[in-house]
Amino acid sequence: MWRNLLSLRQVSQRTISTASRRLLENRVPEKQKLFQEDNGLPVYLKGGIMDGLLYRVTMGLTVFGTGYVLYELMMASMPKKQK
């Protein structure tokens, strides 16, 4: 019984470790080349379309949130009229 468990553990460790090495490839040099290229874009937009979309969504939410906070502060600062 212990022999089977030990054998199973060795097979699972070997499978996991060899599979992860084959699936992962080093793409760091590609990314370094992309981000060091002088194309006039800021570094936070050099990643492509998704970076631009994420930037615009973040800025939109920031502007909306700031406007909403200012509106709520203005409403909270004005007392409601008693009838």
C-alpha cells in the first residue's frame, strides 16, 4: 500500500513539474523589446488595445466617481427645507 502511494506521488510530481516547464516559454525579451521601443506612446499604453481600454475605463470611472462625490457633498451641505 505504501509503495503505491509513493509511486503515485512520484508520478504526480513528475507530471506536474515537466508539464509546467513545457507550457511556459520565456517571453520576457519580447516584452522588453515592445516596452523599450520609442514610438511616442506612454508606457501604460504600450501593451495594446486592452491597455487603452483599461485606461479609458479607469479614467471614466474616476471622473464619474469624482463628480458623484462632489454632487453628494453639495447636497449634504445644503439643508433641506422644512415644510
